[in-house]
Amino acid sequence: MENGRRAEGPSALETRRGCTYFSRLKGRRRYVGLFGEGEQWQEAAFLQAVRTVNCDERLLPGRQLRGLVQRALPLNSSFQVTRRVCSAVERGVAAVIGPQSPAAAAHVQSLCDALELPHLGTTWDYRPGREDYSINLHPDTRTLSKAYVALIRRWHWSEFSVLYEDAAGLARLQEVLRTSTPAEFSISIYQLPLHSDDFRPLLQRIKKTGTTKLVVDCRLSMIRPLLQQAQELGMMNQYFSYLLTSLTEAALMFDAVLVLARALRQLGSALRVRPLSCDREKGWQQGTSLVNYLRLVRHTGLSGPIQFDRSGRRTNFTLSISELSEGGLTPVGHWTPAGGVRYSIGDRMTEIERSLRNKTLVVITTVNEPYVMLVNESDPSLTGNARFEGFCIDLVNAIAELRHFRVRFVECGGYGGIDPVTGEASGMVKELMEQLFSFLAPLSLEVWLYMAAAYLGVSVLLFVVARFSPYEWDVPHPCRDQQDVLENQFSLANSLWFTIGSLMQQGSEIAPKALSTRMIAGLWWFFTLIMISSYTANLAAFLTVERMVSPIESAEDLSKQTEIKYGALVSGSTKNFFRDSKIAAYQRMWAFMKSARPSVFINKSSEGVERVKRSNGLYAYLMESPQLEYVLERNCELQQVGGLLDTKSYGIALPPGASNV
């Protein structure tokens, strides 16, 4: 650690791997770093931190750090760990850092506590209590788990899977498992294979369950192959989300050395390091002072702000939230114990705008003046978006132009809502919630049934014929000498997959080899060509749905009389407002409207306006104020009765789970 040192009286010129400076040498401060097998990155960070301290005179003026490295520590043998630590402290050290194994670290903590020697940990600690002479750079596990719970709730994950490497990983996620309830989260737990780097069988099993949200707790070295294999299985697209809980332990090791250097600087020249013996009960007298200074350190390192509580835990820390984008991992926010999850709105909006660019969104609407109107209903030359005008049309077009995406307007029958008894949706609300099934409209039920029967029949026929054909049987492993085992690629599942892939015009990795199977495949491809062409030609004509509502406007004095009838749109928020109201006057109005014969509810606002005109003052129509103002401007014989009953905001509805919100 001190190459190139040349003494010349009381001062010295020191050169260490690229750093040269004059310093007045007053002593060296040794400390030991413990590293097990496979911890080369932590050891490299340890040595780099020593060089950083010794190259920057401001960190430890007039002194040097000398790191004693104990490599290949037998972490499973407490006797060997004790022997190696004792041999190091006999040379005189100011502190012990490491190792990474939680069990070995706990043993070293107890040993340092007996010697009154400060111990700096960089791994998670599963124990509720801590030794007096120990601090931990790793964020407190229970606080860290609360951060994971906060993220899961912020992302509205109602169902997800937990993938853990060992029992330690499951313990780190205890708050996630303990805090959740079946009503809030549905959690499936899987353990990663211990002695294999092939994660595909487990990932395939998870994919079959339909789970698209995964929490992964494992070593950093396992994340890359895990995600690569997930990509091979099609689990790295916009429908899958991963929460990776692994922390960069090398950064924690680097920060541990700098925290020690700052504590040594605060303690000053009064520190006297002396050899210690594990065979004697007497400890290091100045160890208490050093560990107290360590707990007082406030520093911003590679792992973020560093601050310890009285017991040496790092409970006040900041987690950076990064998401995978086209340019790689991009910081999008952070989490703190006091402030919780905070997203950077600008970065989030940029990502949403990028996802919308050059896409075409279907906008479902209903004709309701002045928001949406038909330009000229009798003009057959107007098609597509040219048929519509109005405030909502202009608003959506302006947003689309600003955010560089396209829209296609589709008229439906009404706004709709949720039935309080059956819980079923209607109108545009039903379309948004169940738009998955709109693709069935272009073909009749009988045609769909015939297609399903043809699909199953062709799949079974392909499976049977492939079994009889010798050309479909191959050696599964051509490089092996054993040739007595043959495999047929057209299993029943693969046959079903091949035919559905052809029907969806996506193809598959399976290809027939025999003449008989190729003829079946060719006939099926011709059949799907005809069906898909017919389906595509009829699809646009069937993209219509039901219609929706308008909010409220009323006069309370109507509830005190029965001569003038009053009503609202048959399906909408105005009707729902009176139906669900707890105010006595509005409950009377709802009872009157529900029992009136003939019905006072109408299907379109224009019908309500015409009914008011024909009723000679014996019918009042309840409607929203902007629409009412529009009608009054164009019908001087009408007037508004009363003021506003309720205030609601307008919004743009999107399908559940839409990614562009």
C-alpha cells in the first residue's frame, strides 16, 4: 500500500498509483478487510478506497491508511474466521471491515465486541439487536422492506411473484410478506435454483400463471443471466415489470473506508493503535471513542447520504428509483423514509410522450352537443374523423398534435355507467372495461364456432399424422452418440401452437418436414388467409358501442310539487346522482322520477330539449350547466331554473392498466 515512499527528514514525497503530494507523516492507521471467495469486486473497492484516502490529503491530513487484506476467508468455518481475525488484530488495527456473509459477519461482530474493536459491516443484518462496537453501511433491512412495500403500492401491483435466492433473501422481504393482506396483494413465492444457472423452467412456470409483476432478490451476479433468459422467453416486454432489490455491495465497501477515514480525522492524533490478543480479556481502550465518532459521521458517498442512528444502523438513507428505457437505466425518482416515493414528473412525462409517439389511439365518444356533434349527418361523403366536430373533438386533436400521436374517433350509443345491483358496465364505460371482446363483432357466433372447431380439428389431425410419419421423428441431441431415443416436435401442445400461430399470422419456430404434414399446413394457411381477409374487411364497421351521460343541473323546488314532471338522461351521472344521494329532497325527487308514468327519462339530450318545448311548462329536463348554456343560447324560449346542485370535473377515460397515464 506504500510503494515508492522515500523519507527525507520530517517530510516525505509520496507517489501511489498516479497521486503525488507532500505530507507530514505522523503515523499509519491499519485496518483489516475480510473477504470470502467470489468477493473480488468488494476487495477491489476496498483497495481503491484506500488509494483515494491516501491520495487526497484533505480526507486524512498527515496520515495514511494501510489496509490488511484477508482473502479467501472460509466463511463456513467459525474457527478459521476467528484464527484469521485474531492474527490480524495482533498486528495492531484500528477497525475491521467485512465480511459479506451475514453469518460470518455476525461472528466477527461478536469477536470485535469482545476486543472493544470497531467493526464496519456492509451486508444486511438479520438480527434485531446489534453489538456495541458495530455499525453497518448496509441500509436497515426493515426500513428497506418498507421502501419495497411503498413502491409496490405506488405501482398498484395487486398480484405479483417473489423470486428469492436463499433464506436470507426471504428474510429481507419479510415486510413485503408481513404487511400485505390477501385483499391487498396476491403473492406467489418461488425459490431460484441453488445449484444451476438455468432459470428457464422456473420462468416458464411463472409465465404460465399469467403473472407479469416480479420482485427479485438475489446476488448481483445472477441478475444478468436471469433477465437474459427472461428475454429469451418473451418476458422482457412492456407487459412485464421487475422490482430488483439487489444493492451494489462494492459501493458500500468503498463508503465504509471513507467513513472510517472521516472518523479518524475527527478523533485526531490522540488515537493510539496497539496490538490486541484474543487470548486476553483486556480490549482496546480507545475503541469506544472511535466507534462513537463513526456513528457521528455524516457523509455523502457512492451509495448516497450516510447517517447512523444510536445503535449503528443506517436508517436514514435515500433509494434511487431507476427504470429501463430505450437508452438504458434512467433515474425516475427516489424514496426516503420521511418523504416516501417521489417521482420526477418531467422524466415520467418524457417517457409517456415517447411511448405515444406515432401511435394511433381509438377515442370512443357519443354525440352530445356542444361537446361532440356531427358535421352533417345526411352527407355520406364524410367518413372517419371528418364526421365529428365540437369542443371535445378539438381538445383531443390539439393534445394529439402536441404529443405527436394520431386518433381515430368511434361513435357509440351512450356514456353508460356501473349498475349498482349487478355491477355490470354499460355504454362507453363497458367499452373501456371490456374492449378486449370488440374483436368478435365482425363475424357471427356461428362462424366463430366453426373456426374454433376447424382449429381443434386441424391441430389434432396434424398431431396424429405427424406421429405416423417417420420424417417427423428426430434425434433430440445430434451431437451425442446415443441414437435410440427419438423426438417428435408435433406434440399436441405444439400442434395447437402451430395452428394458432398461423391463424394470428405470427408463425412459430416449428416447421413441418413430411409431405403429409406440409399439405395439412398449406391447406390451413390458405383457410386462414381467407378468414383473416374477411375479418379485416368487416372489422371497421363493427367498432361501435353504447352511449354515456351528462352531469347535473336542477331546482330544489321541483321536489315540493307533482304537477311539473322532471327527468334526466336514462343512463348517466345525473340519474345516478339522484339515485345514490343521501339528501332527503333529492331522494324524494328520485322516487318521483322512478315512479312517473310515462317515463320521464329520455335517451338523448336533444329529445329532452324537444320534450321541454312541447310540454308547455309541465316538464323540466335536468342537465349539466355547460350543455344547458349551449342550449339556452340557441333556444330563446327556454330558461334555467335554480342553481348548481353539484360540481364535477371532466376527464378523459382510458382502459384499465393503460401505460400512457
